[in-house]
Amino acid sequence: MPAFWLARSLINDPVAYKRYTDQVPGIIAKHGGKVLARGGKFQVMEGPEKFQRFVVIEFPTFEAGVGCFQSDEYNAAARHRREHGAGEVETVVLEAGEFTK
């Protein structure tokens, strides 16, 4: 069953943040992920308006999405934004389907 990686971010240092974002598409593809939305027009309908960038990535399975986020490659790329304060990110991996029946 597919799963979705949902991320929202606040970019504090665009140059340092780009060092991260330049690496991520290849890492995502290696784990079977497909970017459905990245950046672009958005409107916050409810909740904090702190974040300025939103990303939706589809993975073939929940495990593939979690595995990508936990991979050494992804964490090496994310170090550019984590250690240098380049941005704040909240990421969730969500399995597709209706589970609240």
C-alpha cells in the first residue's frame, strides 16, 4: 500500500538549505519515491502560518518512506539544514487508506 511523506518547512538560510534540497530528489528516487508537490502556491487553511514550503512525496510502501527518511544518505543531506540552522522542518510519513471506520 502506498504511503506519503508530508513535510512543511521554514527556510532560514536559502543558500545552506539548497545544499540539502539539491541532494534530496536522487535519494528519494533511490527509495522508490515520487515527488507529487514541492514548493509552489499554497494557502494555509487552518493552523500556524509559520511554514512557507510544503512537500508531498509518494512512496510504494510505508516502510520505503520511513526507510528513506532514516537512511544514512538522507541524514547526511539533512545535516546541512539541521546543523547550520538553515531551516526548520516537520515531516510525517502517512500510510494511504481509510483506517477510521
